[in-house]
Amino acid sequence: MSRSKTSPAEDAVSIDHARRVRKEQYPTTAIVSLGGCLEFYDFAIFIFFADVIGELFFPVGMPGWLRTFQTWGLFAAGYLFRPLGGVVLAHFGDLFGRKRVFAFSILLMATSTLGIGLLPTYASVGAIAPVLLLLCRVLQGIAIGGEVPGAWTFVSEHATPRNVGWACGMVCGGLALGILVASSVAAIVNSLLQINDLHLFGWRLPFLLGGAFGLAGIKLRRILNETPVFTSLRKDKMLVPELPLRAVLRTQSYAVLWSMLVTWILSSVVVLTLMMPMMLHNSYGFEKEQALLAASVSTLFLAIGAVIAGALLDWIGPARFFLLFVILLLIGALAYFKMSDADTMELYLLCSVVGLSGGVTAGTPYVMVSSFPARVRFTGVSFAYNTSYAFFGGVTPILITAMAPLGVTGYVIYYVLISISSAVLGITLMRRPKLFGHAE
């Protein structure tokens, strides 16, 4: 990815400072990735206890379909508030510093998750219970809306130019591991507790655990330093003089559109991974436990694939990266197709292939942090990512469900579409290597 001339603020970073940055980028990236893992765990754990939560937070006599609908509505509330939370937190991140906002997002997520674990149920306080649960989910959505773009911005501005892809891939890997940890904790709790104990107190344990780990993560983030890029901008009084979002919409509309496209790639891979257990169980007839384990294998290799892909991105550049993943994504689509007649070991192998092909997600943050100038980077990444994810994250399950009569073909078609998008990005960057040029 070609890079434009840096501003005087970026040029002000001294050689000694640059050496310190190189030394600090590895522990910084590790801490940020761990925090992202914890936050995604907190946000995703709800989905694995949705049935129990629905029974405890709504009236006993409510029709099952209505209870399910309202429970998933609570889950969706977190997604709906991601754009608002992301833009608001990013606004302060571009004006007052990445570190402060970044630390606040994990505090907000930890306390709201802990709050869910301590909430009274409908049997105790009546209709107030679902209202309090909704409030906690809204706060979680606001937190995660600032966390993900904040993490990408933070590690990219701490990394050297040759390690931006790896740093972004590490964060993506951490987010995927958060989903894996959530599903694993849910499986352990469900296997150890009887149904009565699960309803009595067991469902609270994963939320309390997530909140406690989140609070511990706050201490880790306090030891992080502000990014050298923002420090230089503030020192030279080059922070954006107007509302950051207004500046993004006025001067960076092209970057917003491209960032929304690459976010579609990431959101599609993540949502398809979350839907994999349902696909394996409903379309292919695998046992539920076997389907969940296979999906966990896929998620694990998605995390591994993101880290490898990030390092590969630094090595071969974004144009060749996206063109290479055209092939890998088509192989992933073929793996989906082959699952229909696979035995147990073949299923796990095919799921690992699908997970590795999902490593293309590492290209999403790389493109976004490289598309926006440092003065409005946090806001630009946050607005494009959260707006696009809120839309495509909701549309993807609907489209997959609409293609249910086609069986697994719907998943194959969607992976082919992702491959086509990767081809468009790769070809465009080959022809216009200076398309993105703001990475420091």
C-alpha cells in the first residue's frame, strides 16, 4: 500500500522515539488483543444463554414465539447502538486521546456485563427486569462500538509501518478468540449444572466472570502509552479544529465507502461463523454437540488465520493479499460444500479450512486505518465500521435464512460473493496503488 507524505506532526517523531515504539509495539499489541478478546466475550456470551434469559426475564405465560422475539430484540439492541457509541467515543478519541477513550470502553463493557450477572429477574421485580437488561445491552453496544475501531487505531499507530498488518491481524485474532471463549464457557456451564441450577444461578456465572476479567483488563490498559501519532498531533496543535465526524463526511467520503465495503467482508465472515452450528445441525443433520465443536474448531482457526494473514499482508502488500484470498475463499466455499458427506474428522478438517480462509478479515482494519488521516482516523474508522456492520450484520442472517431452501448452497454462494469483493479490492489496488495513503 503506497503511503503519502507524512505531515509535520508525524515527521516530528524522533529516531529515539521510533526505537521505543518498535520495542513497545509487541507488548502493546498483545495487551490490546487480550482486551479485545475479553470485550467480545462479554458481548457474545448473551447469545449462548438467550433461551434461559428469555425464560427468566419475561412473564411465564408469554407465548414462546413472542418471548424468543423479544429476547433476540434485546440481543439486537447491542448492535443497534454500536454506531452511536462508536461515533461518540471516537469523537473524544480524536480530540482528547486514544488511550483515555480506549480505557473507558473496556470499563463500560465490564460494568454492564457485571450488571447483567447481578440483575433481578422478572419473578422478583416484574417488568423492570427486561428494561434493566435492555439498558445493559445498550451500554454493551456502545462499548463494543468504540472498542473495535479503537483497538485497530491504537495498535496501528503504535506499530511500525512494516508491522501494521500483523498488529491488526492480532486484534482480529483476539476478537475471534473472544467468541471461542464465550462458547467454551457456555458449554462448560451447561455440562456441569442441572437445568434447575442453571436457571437459579448458573446463567449468571459467565457474566460475572466476564465482568471480573474486564475490570482486571482495565489495569492492563492503564500501563499503555498514548500513541506517538496522537502525541505529536497534540504537541504541534494539529488536532482537527471542527467536529471530527463532520470533517470525515466532508473530506473523506471516498474512504468511508471503501471502508464500508471491507467491513462487509469482515461482518459476513463473523456472522457465518456464528451461524455455522445452526447450518451443520439443520442443513446437514449433525448432532448439536458435534456441530458446536466443529464451529469451535472453525473459530479457533479463524483466529489463527487472522494473525497469519496479517503478517502475510505486511510481506506481500494489500493488492496481492486480496487477490490471494480470492483463491483461499473459493477453497473455503468448496469446504462448505464438501461438509454434506463428511465424517467426523473430515468435518473438523473442513471447518479448519473455512476458518483459515476467514483470515481475510485482517485486511479490513488494514485498509481502514490506512484510508483516514491521523487527525480523524478514530472517527472515520468507527463511523464506517459500525454503520456498515450494523447493516450487514443484520442483513446477512436474513439472506442466509431466505436461501434456506437451497441448503448449504446459500453459505457457498455467500463465500463466493466475499471472494468477488476480495477480487475487486485486489484489482483496484493493483491499478491504483495510491488509493489509500494515510497510514503512518
